[in-house]
Amino acid sequence: MILGNKCDMTDKRNVSRERGEAIAREHGIRFLETSAKANINIDRAFLDLAEAILNKQTLGQISIDKQDKINISKPESKSPVGKC
């Protein structure tokens, strides 16, 4: 999936929508324009990505190793800086 971010800032665009769509077509993937600031297509991007992953898993094209886990509930402890 290719995401064209900051679609709310069309006057500062570096890549046209047409070019983004063409690149996505060349690679057989989806193109979606988003804007985090304006909340445009953010939910759609995550939902589409999750659906694509689940579809590939169902078809046996990818496997998800349930042993690899990341604990995000505990922040890393940091030593105080500059204290003697």
C-alpha cells in the first residue's frame, strides 16, 4: 500500500495523485491519499492494511509467528541524566 500523506496541502504537493496511482498500479498495490491533520482516510488506511494482512494469512501467503511479541505496557526505565 502506498499512502500519499498530507493530501490537505495540495499547494505543496511533491508527487501528483496520478503519479502515486501509477506507481501503485505498476506494483499491483493500493494507493490512498491521507491527511492525519484533517483526519482523511486514516481509519481507511489501517482497516485496508489489516484486511490485506488477514486475507494473505487466510490464503497461506504469509504466516504470523505468535512467539514474536512486543510489550508496550511498560515504559523503559531511564537513568537520570546529569545527577551525581
